[in-house]
Amino acid sequence: MRRILLSSFSGSVIEFYDFVLYVIAAAVVFPQVFFNDLSPNMATAASFVTLAIGYVARPLGGVIFGHFGDKLGRKGVLVTTMLIMGLSTAAIGLLPSTDLIGVTAPILLVTCRLLQGVAVGGEWGGAMLIALENSPGAKRGFAASFANLGAPAGAMLATGSISLASTLPQHQFLSWGWRVPFLLSFLLVLVGMFIRLRVSESPLFKSLDQEAEKRKVPVLEVLRHYPTAVALGIVVAISQLTIDGIASSWAINRVVELGADRTTILNLKILGSVALFIAAFISARLSDRWGRRPLIAIGIVAALIFVFPMLNLIQTGTAESFAAAVIIGQFIQGIILGPLAAFLAELFPTRLRFTGASLCFQTAASLGSGFTPLIATSLVTATGGIAVLGWVWLGVLAVCLVTILLASESRTRDLSAI
């Protein structure tokens, strides 16, 4: 079981290191390397569009790899997604700039980002299920959270590596310094592959009648028989992913635009990831005792209360206010994130669980994390302030709160009987 949890955690660390590395680079590097022929505002918007493209690809990855994960097994998918992610991230580190090859550079960047999105779309479901389906029933919320705990840990590594690179003189950082963290991804993948190849297949999956399952198309089965569960899962997951979109990309770009030091801001973002990790760890443990629904609801209520304080702190443009906004905001995000993996997995039967849970989480990621930075940038640019953005965000979170309050508790469900 320790090896399984290590596999789930380490694989997610590597996948989200790659994915978050792009998120940060989209805020502080790519506008000047791949979109430097545009005005500053347009360059930022174009960079965030490429960021959103990766998130749009995540549901596609969830469906593709969910199909094979539900029909052929969880383990093979985990190895495949890690390899795709590592190679596409390393390729970004080798891309020539727009100054060298013109419009071909951003086209290649988008291609690599699409591959990243597809890979992480399949990674999360496999990493989560290999832990959840091997764990004792009374601890499966905590076990499933290891796939989510890999996200803040990977974010810490990504932020730390690019922060270290950003200490170089500006021209060196933009020419070659930012590339080093991307190239390091390939070494991390080799370590992750070694761990994953030693993990056994999920016993719940092995107990299925495989001949019967081979005749089914999982995504069609999910949409036909579980549309309410899909809608419920997407809306609930969006609650924490909008916080991620604000704190992990838009806020960094905003405070640097307002004059804060880039390296200082990136170092402070690491503290936000630490807060996210701690909160998710505690919340996941508590969800096995109190249930998934109460913890998620508490997190959403806290997010509703903190919307305008967080945005006002970011708008101040100082390192201290950024630190307060991101640390508190990501701690609240962690409260929701901890029980979320188990909550989504417990909505679906074993034969469709990979596809169903992945479809929920990755669609929410596309809508929440993917488009939030672009929407936030557009609203603030159009209105000159954060008021409209705040009210829109409040409305989204209010819908999420109503949805989780209408959901039933799933902590005591028998996974084999769903």
C-alpha cells in the first residue's frame, strides 16, 4: 500500500510540476518570448489563451485514457500519460523563440500544450483510482487524496525551479534560463516510471467481467446512465479550480504588472502551495471521519467570504498583500481539494469510474483553472477594477455551494456495489 500511495503521489507531482511550470511561464515568460510582437496586454492575453488550450484538452485526455483505463486497466495508462507529459514538457524547453522562427514558434508551443493537457487529463484519474481502489474503505478518502496532494507538491517544485532561474539577469532568463526547469522534466519522468512500473493493478478492476466490458464504450455509458452525477461532479469541482486559476496564474501576472518583484512573487507563491498541501492533507483525513460533503461545503463558504478580500489584496500590488491573498486563498482551496477525489470517484461504478471521475474533474479544470485567468484579465482590463470580477466569482461559488448541499454523502458507499 505504501508503494501504491508513493506511485500515486510521485506521478502526480511530476505531472503537475510540468503542468504548473507552464502556468507560471505563461504569466512571466511566454508573453515576452513567443508573443513579443504584440502589445503587453495582448501578449498576456495570447499567452493565457495557450494556457487555456491545455485545460480544454484535459477533458479529451480524461475521455481517451478513461476509455482505456476502464477497459484495459489503470496501470498501463499511468505509465503512458507520464511519458507523454515528460516528452512534451522537455520539448517546450527546446522551442526556438518567435524572433527566430516567427509564427511557427507559438504554433509549436500550442501543440506541446495540447499534449500536456491530454496527458494530465488521463493522469489524475489513474493515479487517484490506483490508490482509492487498493485502500481500506475507512481510509479511501485519504488514499485518493494522494493524487491531489501531488498537485501542490508539483507546484512547489515548479515555482521553486523557475524562481531560481529568474534570479539570472533578465536577458539570460528570457533567452535560456527559463528553459532549464522544462528540460529537467525528463529526468523526473525516469524516476516516476521506475516507481510506477512496480505497482500492481487495482483489485476492483481485476474483479470485473472483462469480456462484457470490452463491448462497451465508457464515455457513452457515463453520459447515458449518469448525467446527473457528471453535472454534479463538474459544478462541485469548479469551486476549488476557480481559486486555482486566480491564485496560480492571474494573480502572479497582475502583481508583477503592478510593479512587484517577479522573483519575490514566485517565492511567495511557494508558500501558497504549502498552505494548499497542508489543508488538503488535513481535509482528506477528516473526510474519512466526517464525510466528503461537509468539508467541501465548509471550503466553499470560506471561499465566498474571501472573494473580495483576496481580489483587493492582489490589486494592492505589493508582495505582502500578494502573500496574504495567495496563502489564505490556497488554504481554502485545499479544504475543498482534500475530499474532492474520493467524492468524484464515489459517484460512479468501477466499470466506469475512471472515465466518469476524469470527465468531471478535467471538465471543471478546463472551465475553472483554464479560462479563469483569461476571464479575469479581460474583466479587469475592460472595467479598470476588480468589482465585476468579484461579483462574477461570487455567483459561480454560490451555485457550487447550492450543488454540494443538494448532493448526498458518499463516505460509506460500497464501491463494488455502486
